[in-house]
Amino acid sequence: MDTSHLFTAALQLPMPWKVESVDFRDGDDGRQELHITIGFEAGSRFRCPEPGCRQDECPVHDTRGRVWRHLNFFQYKAFIHAGVPRVACPEHGVRTVPVPWARPGSGFTLLFEAWAVEMARHLPVSTLAEQVDETDTRLWRFIAHYVDEARRLEDYTGVEAIGIDETSRKGHNYITVVADLVEHDVINVTAGKDSSTVKRFVDDFTAHNGVPGYVRLVTCDMSLGFRKGIREYLPNAERIVDKFHVVKHANEAVDKVRKAEGRSNGLLKRTKYLWLRNESGLSELQLETKHALMKQRLKTGRACQMRETLQDIYETSRTPAEAWSRLHRLCSWMMHSRLEPMKDLARMIRRHWNEILAYFTHPYTNAVLEGVNSVIQNVKRRARGFRNMDYFATMIYLTCGKLDLKAVTA
């Protein structure tokens, strides 16, 4: 088998396409490159590319030379050259025939694009671009294309429980991420963190066969923007305040008590994490230190006990009625504690009473989104930020969405 036949078989070219020549040439940087020239049999006829056209024996009108970047051949950059035929269709006139190894309008072969999309899951696009000696803009163009195509195939017909959370993109620029709490994957990314983000999600959700009226549960934080958006655009959904956000506010309240008391009590110096971590996460020495401080009747110790009681309510309450009773007693304790941060925490819990208690009927949390957020922050950190929101959203869908990329890169 000669070289041309070997590469024809390797590229899996259908008739009448064939490899005409394979040769090495010096590139612009002085390094050698592999150049593969593809042609077709003289007198070949092609099908008209217009959808629905039945003309499958159209003669070639002329050809237009094109070049595509292909996967490297060992250490050599590889390129495919071909005169792309234009056929004369009696119904539609002159039309360009699509080639089997590349998308129309792309400067890369399908194999190169599929490989680069998979690599982009694990590497920053700028790093990938350096490795293949291309500009990242060219790579972003087709990576976004395949992610968009895969998202068009998504079907959210049965989605009934979602989680909503915001994360920072850069500085005070935020994005809102929506996840399916059952399938554990990201289904929407949009800019901002106000009520309009819920509207944009609903529009996209509807476009993927989702039914807003069928969404019955939404977990989120205590954001008034999310609350308003859910009320307006997901009218049948019950809102559940995520328990991790409630405990986070409790931690912040305990730390405020510690800071205020620490100004006049040197015992609290460098003890922040003794009060904010669960005892299971403390070393033996830290645990002994905490227990010794608890005997000093510190305000911070009382605040910590309140926070631990809140966590215990979440972990051990067996019924909504039991949770209601225990949470009511805790709020009363905090309101009579003469600790202003803890009193503020009690007021906040009472403002969101029904949404907090809803967890004990429907024990959903935003744990999925907390995990997603750690992945998002890692993606952002390794890429050293993103030039625009579209690139950031593309990477979130690529790394955190369960997209069927094989269906669009095959």
C-alpha cells in the first residue's frame, strides 16, 4: 500500500474522495509541516447540498482551494488541502459541496475540533492554544459552537426541582448558575444576580421543553432578587432557603460576637476557627482549648452554642413540627441573649420562616451548586480570568453540564 492509499484509509475518506499527495514542507517558523492534498476522481458527481433537494448527480462547476488544520502527525503540524467542488444544480444553481472531514466555514478538521473540545475540559484554552500554536480566539470559536450545539439537544421536560446560586465572575460582576437537583448538572448560566436572571433562565428553560409551571421546588439563598423572580416566573414553585446559607449567616453572627468581645478580652485572640468549625474538624489540642474557654462563660461561647443548636436542628429533627418547635425556642433564646448579632440572626430566620422550614418537608440543598462553584472557581483560577461572560459560561457548561458532546462532534 503506497502513502496516498494509506492516508486515504487513515482519514476514512468516502468515494470519490482520495489522497493525491503527502509531503513535508518548511513552515513559516522554519519547522517542517505535513501537508496532505485531497482530490476526487475526474468526472465525479455530487449531491446538491441544499436541504430537501433530490439532485444527487450534479456535475462539478468549478473548485475552490481550501486549507484545514488537522491533528498533529507525531511532532509535525498537519494540514489538509483540497479543491472544494461547486456543483451546478438545475434547481438551485451553483452550490458548494460540504467536505466529509470538516464543518462548513471551519478552518479545522472535525478530528482536530473534537480533540480540542475534549482537551478544553482539562486545560485553559490559552494554554491549549500555545500547545497547538494557534490563537485562542480561533479555538474559542469552535468550542463555543459545539457547546451551543450540545445545549440545543438538551431536554428539560421532567425537571421539577432546581437550585439557584450566584458566584462572582470578576470583582462585583456576578453570574447566576441554575442546576437540576435530581440529575446534578448545570442547566443554565446567566449574568447578574437579580430577578431578571430568573426570567432569562425561564426563557431558556422553556426553549428546551421545560415547563415553568411544573417546577415545584427551588433552593436558593435569601436574596430578595431571587425571591421576587421565583414569585413572578415560577408561580407554582415552593422556595427552600438553603440550609448552608442559614448556617453561614450563623457563623458570621458568631464571629461578630467574637470580634466585639475580643476587644476587651485577650483570651479570644487567634481563636476564630475554634468557634466556626465543627468540633469534629478540630484537633485534640484545639478541642481542649475550646472546652477550657467555654468554662469562662464568654459571650462568644454562648453564641457558638446557639450556632451548634441550629446545626443540630437541621441534622436531627425528624418532622417539620419538631423542627418548628425547636427553631422557635432557638429564636427566643437568641432574642433574649443580649447579643445583637444573634438577635439579628433570629430576626432574619423569622423573616424567612416558611422558606427555612420548607427544608424539613423537602430536604433539598444547594450542595450540588456548592460543588459546582468550587469547580467554577478552579476553572476561573487556572484560566486567570475570562475576557467576557460568554467564554466563562461556555466553560461552565463544558465542565459542569452533562452535555452530550459526542452527538455533535462525531
